[in-house]
Amino acid sequence: MKTKIGSRVIAVYESKDNVLSYFGREVYAGDFDLPPNVGGFNFGQKNPRIDLDNGQTVWGCECWWGSEKAVEKQFPSDQWNWKLVDIEEIRK
């Protein structure tokens, strides 16, 4: 099922040792061309753009993402420690 533009999602950086590192809760904005500073490649294919609530943008090639409900179900907070990470720090 295709995610609708404007849907609330969560972008995950990684999950290991019962820690879910995620970029935040955000909105799926649609598929766009990657800017040159992201991912180190651009093969002319569109990429999902995720607009974070804090004003930053994460691209689909930088994360795993899904609906808020699906991510919360897969990584319940009573079993996983949720850790917010900054996309700008990860890009460095």
C-alpha cells in the first residue's frame, strides 16, 4: 500500500541492542529528486522526502520509515528504548 502524502510517519536510523534510534515524527511529503549533499549519489530516481516536525528533512535513502502506528507496533516502547538522533549529526 502506497503511503499518502501528508501521512504521519516515523523515520528510523537503526535498531540494535533494544535501542531504536530514530529521527523523529514527521510527515511524508512525497517523492522528490535528491539534493546533491544527500546519500552521495543521485541516479535520477525520485526519493521519499520526510519533513521532520523540527524543520529538518530526512530522505528515504537515509532511513527506514513507516507509519507511526506500524513503527510503534514493531518497536513497542515497553520493550525498546527510543532514542532521538539528529540527522545533521549523522550526515557528518
